[in-house]
Amino acid sequence: MTKKEFIEILSEKSGENKKRAGEVLDVFLDSVEGALVKSGSVQFVGWGTFEVKETAERMGRNPRTGEEIKIPAKKAVKFKVGKKLSDIVNK
């Protein structure tokens, strides 16, 4: 599903026009991003948790040349599904 398709569904279910639904979605996404930067996690009880995890620096291999390369440490966002969402998906 694309963002545009999601906005259409959000618009239909909320009764808002597509422009307003898009604005609401953008505010929601900005809020999640800000919370991840500030506190490192966002939890929606029953649905899941977004959490920032740090990966260590490691050695990798360039698949084209076979040359060893150093992959720098970075932060990545991980999602752990909650029980309610897991149950819904697995029905």
C-alpha cells in the first residue's frame, strides 16, 4: 500500500477530505519521528513498538569486487509487533 492509497482509506473512514487526511497523516508521522529521535521508542499498546537500535561497526564484502569494506556503526529503527496486531494478521 502506498501513502496515497493509505490517505484515501483514512479519508473514507474519517469523513475528512483527502487533503486534510494527508495533513493528519503527516503530523502523525512527524510526531513518531520526533519521539524516536527524542526518546528512542514509540509504543502503541497491542499494536507494536518502534525502537531505535544501534548497530556496531562491522566488516562486509563488496559483492561486485569481493573487496572487504568497513560498514560504519549506525542507528536503525526496528519494529516489534504487539499481540493484538499479530493475532489479527494470523487469523
